[in-house]
Amino acid sequence: MTIERLHSEDGYPVDSSKPLLGQIKRILISNQTKIEALPEGDYNLTPKWWTKHLMNHELTVLENGNGIYRMIPRNNRVGTADLDKQGLNKFEAGGKTIQLPQDDEVAVVGGPLKDGKTLGAYEIMFYIPGPSPKKKPNQA
């Protein structure tokens, strides 16, 4: 009952020529046991192996269960693109902020897989109504 996420350091392959939402739903269903509810706090979602990435990906989970996902450019020559039902669309220069669930109920950190040819989803974040779980005593 907060922001939940499915994480993969290797990425889940997606086909940019097919509707993304259906693929994301299938990935979530087939990996239900790996989904985690995130306590209030800040999270770095940039895949660790991305050494030449153009954006940093960060998530803040608020006490009320909402989240703020930020794509922060590392230089001024990069931008973001949304994926809709028809595929890639709407490239915009600069970073982007998505408030979960106000702007959208799902956000995906995507990029090339390690093979350099396939598009992948590394983080799938989604909103479930309710407050964030409490931090465990050993969490910062």
C-alpha cells in the first residue's frame, strides 16, 4: 500500500514495437514474488552497470505512500521519451519528474540491455493506495 517496485539488474526484455503496458503487466505477473513495497525514503534506481548513462534515476517515497520519480540529465544534450500504445513518441529535451500516482500510476526505468540491441525494463514502479510501510530500525 505504497510505491512498490520490481527490480532487475539485468533488465526484463521489452519489444518497443508492441504495446508497453501489456508487456509490463506480464512481467509483473510472472515476477510477483520479487515485488517489494518501499518504505519512505530516497532510492537511486540507476542500474549499477550503466557507466556511460545520460540520466540518473531517483525515487523518493513519501510517508503518505506517494512517490516522486526523477530522471535527471547528466548533461544538457539529453532528453526523455514516452512510450505509448504505439511505441516511442514525444521526445523532449531535459529531465522529467513523475509524481506517483498524480501523473501516472506506473513508471519504468528503461534502456538497452547488456547485449546493446534489446530494450529492457530495469525498474518498474507502481502505486498501491495506502501509507508507506514503516522503516525497519536498521534502515537509514
